[in-house]
Amino acid sequence: MKQPVVLAAMIAGLLSLPARAQNPDPMDIRACTAIESDAQRLACYDKATGRENLPAAHKRNAENATATAHPAHPDMFGHEHAAPAVGAPLSLLDSRWELAPESKLGTFNIRGYKPVYLMPVFATSNQNTRPTSPNPANTVTTPQQLDNVELKFQLSLKTKVWQGVFGDAGDLWVGYTQSSRWQAYNSKLSRPFRETNYEPEAMLVFDTHYDLLGWEGRMLGIGINHQSNGRSDPYSRSWNRVIADIGFERDGWTLMLRPWWRIPESRKDDNNPDIEDYVGRADMQLVHEWHGQEFGLMLRHSLRGGSRSHGAGQFTWSFPLGGNVRGYMELFKGYGESLIDYNHNATYLGLGISLLDWY
């Protein structure tokens, strides 16, 4: 299997750069609410309120005045700070992509990307025991003794590496998502990881403002995406895509449309030559927030007819449990729940907890 050497080197090089002097002070305290790190969010509040420029005596008076209403707590360096008031939240897409000028927070802040979750129960009645491909080198001949219930988890992060690529327009982000399906209850096979998908990507994102059928067009992005499972033949699967991201939103709703074009590979090296006819050529993600709950619907299709018409749908639901922990449910039906199952049709039901949702 080809490894994402070029893309990995690009991402590593970008992440190794020193933070540029282009990190502006936030224009609006609401922008601080989008930062995941407590220490960075607190520093953002200090800048937004001008608190870091107060004379020492005035700063001590301000700290004393707010100590009762907002108890002090130590930051990552052991210094104590009083939490300032938080303004109204940003829009759904602004909270993740820093689109509006007042939401810009500079570069190299680690942010959430796709949902982060752990599902101790991820079950199907149709486990793929013999993965196949039109490439004979990627067809399994001996069935695996797999359990129908396994454990699944996902980690996903992103960071902005260049703010204002074209003056005041365009931000360059890099992201990484990893999802694993672990046969944790299969003692007969020594509890192996059945499938892990690795997905690094780079995206150039623009802020947009237009109306379409009652939705506000808020985001336009273009990126390069690599996805692979890091395994040797016959289990190796991988592909590279150029993906467009078109984001819309309205009160409590977010809609993402993603058409893509697969970067061609030689027939000899292609682990999954017909993957577009199963995992598709486009998808859409609809997210709705309602009374602290979040509902997500993903639909994708091959955009072809006849025997090449395949697709998938996924419904997710997250709800508060306590603190930052939320309950999480996932229902998937169709092709391509993972790369090894790209041409396998199955239904999966997962239950667990979520630490970070879509928006």
C-alpha cells in the first residue's frame, strides 16, 4: 500500500513552523468561546477585554472585585485567573472554522474537527469476514472468525497553519482523523484491531455570504484528502481525493455538501479500483442542535445509475450526560462503513459516549 508520504511531510513541515506574527487580538470576546484549550481560551479573554494591559494595581483590584462571582482557578502554568463573562455564542460554522473577521484566533490552536467518541458496543449482523476487491492481490481467500459486536472509537483534530492566505481572505487548515474498529471481545483471535482508517488532509477555507432557499452560504473550501488503513495485502485499502466543502447554516442547523474527485492511480497499484461506485462521489452532512441535543444525518451516493448505483446513510444522536460527557448513538446502513468494507453492504448500530460533537 502506498503511504501518504508527500501529504504527511507537508503537514509535518507546516506544523513545525513557528507561529507567525499574524495572530491578531480578537475583535470580539465571543470568538474566545471557540477555543478548546482552557489556557488558550483564558488568554484570549484577557486580550479581548484589555485585561492584560491593566496596571498592576488596577489588575489586582479587578481580580478582587470578581473573585466572589467568578472563583479563581490556576491555569496550566499555576497562575490563578478569574473567569470573565462570556458573550453570545458564534454561529455554528464560525465556532469551528473562524470564518468571520471577529472570530479569527490566529494559527496553531488545536481545534476539534469531526466527532470524538468511544462506543463499547458497535454491532452488526453481517460482519465482512472475506473482504474482496477487483484487484486479485486485495481479495481475502480465507474467512476470518470475527465477532459481530466490537468496539469503535474516533479521534479527530485540526489546526489553522496560515491565516489570510490571500490578504484578508482564505485560511489554510490541516486535519487528522483516525477511527478504529476493535474486536475487543474476540478472545479466540487475541482481540485484534479489525480495521483502522487514517485520514490526514489539508483544506483552504473561505468565508462566504449569500442566501439560497432560506439558507445562508457561510463557507467554501477546497482540500486534498488521503485515506488508508495502513495494512499490507490483501487487506490494504487506500485512495486520494480532492474535496470541495460548501457550508450552509440557519438557526440551529448546519448543512455541508462535499463533492469530490478521486486522484487516479495505476491499475496495478490500486487496492480498490471501483471504490467510487460504492463509497461514492459526494456526500451531505446535516446537523441540528435542539435543547442541548445534536442530531446528524449523512447521505452519500455514487452518482451513477444501474449496477453502479450504491450509497450509504448514517444517523447520529448525542445528548448530555454530565459535565463534558455526552451519550452517543450511531446507526449506519449501506456501503463503506470503513475502507475494508468499501464494497460491503451492512447495517451497524453503535452506543457509547461522545467528548466532542460536530458543532
